[in-house]
Amino acid sequence: MGLKWTRKATGKIAKELRKFGIRVCANTVGRLLKSMQYSLRVNHKRLESGNKNPPKPKDRNRQFKYIAQRREHFLQSGNPTISVDTKKKELIGPFKNNGKTWQKDAIAVNDHDFRSDAVGIAVPYGIYDSQANSGYVSLGKSADTPAFAVDSIEHWWVHEGQKQYPHATELLILADCGGSNSSDGSQLHPDNTDLNGTSCQGHHGQQKIPQRREDNGKGNEKTLPQQP
């Protein structure tokens, strides 16, 4: 019939079929849909936006191959690799949030999430240590700036990183180029450590080959040629 998709649940489809004299239950409708290669699917972000000239798949793949090579190098040398990004900002105050807690009574919160009612805004900066398979989140009240990103990485290193990697001499940072990770801002590398920092930064959506940036841990950064 040319049908591509439907938002109706199997029970509602069965109800519609009864109008045509076809009596089936919801389970039968589900089995019939599966036999015709239908399944429950979510939206997929596959349509390129914000880039009028997206790179070819082979060019995009070069980036991921290069990052994989850098990660393997740091893994073999016993040095950490972290992936960083700012998460969704949250209003601070009695606002509705998903999740449940053990309570005798429900916690009363505001019926609307107005910014003017907030005490402030929490900026979560997420750091994922891929080798240890562990996450770390710093919460800030300032703007999403490169300085905040650097502080968050330094905080992670002082409280978690140097304990996990006591003999590390280098740190690989994977990030996009948006917000606090912007290549137009200050360096991402933590200054108050003895680590040599390397960052792989791609454009929004990881659309281009990242530049490799290195410093000596003292703020003397240089941009190295892109790798093929």
C-alpha cells in the first residue's frame, strides 16, 4: 500500500483493522509487521547540517584512523587518553528532573522551569578515561569557556589521573572544537602539571581531520602538520 511507517501501536492497528472486518489481536499484528521487515526504530542523525560541503567518507575515515593510531600509541606507552565535552547545562533550584529517590513523600518542585527562578546554572564538564573505562564530571557555575575546560582537566588529573597513571609523562585529549573546546580559545592542556599534552580536535560533528597540538606542559604550544 506504499506505507513507510506508522506511529500507531499494535493495539491501535488491530482496532483499525476491526473496522474492515479483520479481527486480530495486537500480538498478531506485531508478528505480521516483523514478517514484513518492520521493527520499532528511533530517529537516526544521518542528515548533514551546518556544513555545505561535507567531506567524503574516505576523508572522514582518515580522521578516525589517525585518532585510533594516537590512542594506541598512548596505550602502549602507558599514558592516559581522555575524551572531554561539556554536557547539558542544568538550572540550579527546585526544578523537575528525571529519576526517582526513596522518599516518604514526593519532593515538591516548580511547575515551570524559568531561568529567572534559578539560583544559578550548573555547567557539567565530562571527562572519560577510555583506558580505565571511568568517567569524571566537574561542575562549574561560570560560562562554558576554555579556561573552565582547562581547570576541569587539571582537577581530574589531581584527583584521579595521577593516581591511575603515576608514571605518565603525556596526556592525549580528544575533543571537538565547540564551546569550551574551541581552538580559537586558550589551550586545552593543563598548565599546572608536568605532562606533555596532545589534543586531537575536530570541527563540529568531527567533520575534518584534526590538528595535532602539543605543548611541554608549560604553556608553550605549537601546532603540528596534519597527519595523512
